[in-house]
Amino acid sequence: MKYASPYYRRLLAIQDAGVRGLNKKLTQALLAKGQESEIQWDEFRDMLSRVLLIADLAGRASAYVSAGIPGKKEPIKNSHIKALYADDPMFKIMPFVRAVNFMLTRASIPFHEVEALSRAAKNRAFWVAGVTKMETLDLLKNKLAMIPAGQMESTAEFAKFAREAAQSISDSHAETILRTNVSRAFNQAHVSETANKMGKYVALLRLDEVHDNRTRGNPNGLYPSPRHPHWQMDGYIASPHDPVWSVITPPNGYNCRASTTPITWETAQKKGWATSDGKLKMDAIHRHNGGRQKLLDSKIYPDAGFQ
């Protein structure tokens, strides 16, 4: 992948801002007690749900942009978003409305679908927050268990240790969770919109792995291990309706930065992957995929244990 769409770049900026807020909420929740702790976890979930909703809308809008298909959607009104998030005390109305409308500029998404997406985002955020809570508390307990008996002689010493441990966990753990789930929401929406609404224009989807020294599998990069062949899978193509996308829609590992790009029927015909009467040339597609298909068939990709 040589460049990211403006929607994906905007999403990454929103995501980075979210990381800082989520880290703070995680640390506060770990150090709080009783009802206050539950309030902190609710705020963490609400923040995450908003970012996931934006990610979903961004993925749908990006499908039209990357395929070069103009959209027709009028921006959703502020009153719609206010009604959708009326019970969310953390909600900052104008920045979020601008972000949502930015994502919807070219995506034909009626308001009732956005309502459904919002509910799905909140459900997903609730699940992610619950998993984060259990995993992070377990990590903190494990750290505490490693302290020799009698080492913590005062409440102040214990509080200092807990605060440092919570911060060290949340900085990395929350960021991984956020990036992975935002990427999943973005890419699943992108593939879904392409498969369900763009068949007239789009023949294939291409898997795009970022090519830099951080990409796993890069023989000259920081992570050259052949056990994670993200670098080698770049360029894999298949029909948007191929069940393979239920397996390899990014992310395909923690902190995976891959995405998908629609290939129009016109481009597919020029590449020799489709006929002029709208049929895919499966033999040509298999030849193009070559060793990439072998990596899938051998279950080396996606990363083991990730899915």
C-alpha cells in the first residue's frame, strides 16, 4: 500500500487522540474503588464506542472514495446525532458531528443504518471494555504476586506501586486494544459496503499491507520472521463475495496496519483478471496470487492465534 486514503488518515488522527484519553480512563479505573471504578469503566466504554462508530463510517465512506465512485449522501443533521447520544454525558457534540459528517460525505448511509451502527459500536465497545477490565486487572494482580512477602510495608508504598503498574499496563495495552479494534471496525465496514452495495462497479478487493521497515515479514525490516508474512501477502486479490474475506479482512495480527482496496471492473479487465462481459478469470487470479495463496492454505497468515 503506497498511501492511505484521506478518510483513513483522518481516522488515525482521531484514534491517536482516543489513545490518550483511553489510557487515562484505564489508569483511573484501575486505581478507583467500588462505584467510582464502574463509572470510570463506563466512560472508557463510551469513548471507545464513539471511536468505533467513526471507524465504521470511515470504512464505508472510504470504499466509495478508493473505488472512485461518487456518493450522494447529505450530511446527517446535528439533531440526529444529539438524539442518538442524548444520554451520553461524555459526548462533545460538535467535534463528533463534524467527524461523522466527514466520514459520510460520499457514503450512501441512511440515518436508520447509522442508528444500527451506533448500537453495534456500543455493544462492541461494551465487550472490549469488559475484556480489557479483566485482562488488565489480571496483569496487575500478577505483578503484585511477584512482590516478595513483607516488601510493601505501608499503604503509601502500595499505592505508589499500583499507580506505576497501572500506568505501565495501560499505555501499551489500551493502545493495542484500541488500534486493533478500530482497524477491525474500519476494514470490516469497508469490505461489507463493497460486497453489499458496489457489485455493479467493483470486481475484486485487494489486500494492501504497508511496506516499510515495521511491516512484519519484511526481510530487511525490524520483524523479518517468516512466521508473520504480512509483507508477502501484499497484493492478494479476491472477489468481495469470496468467503476468504471472513478470514483475512484486516487486521490480521495485533497492530496490523493492512487495509483493502476495491478494484473496478474496468481495471480488472485491463489487468486480465476479468472478461469484457463481467466475469472473473479465476485462473488469472490464481496465477497472480501465487505464493500468497499457499501462505493462506498453510494457515501461516493471519497470525496464529489472532483470529
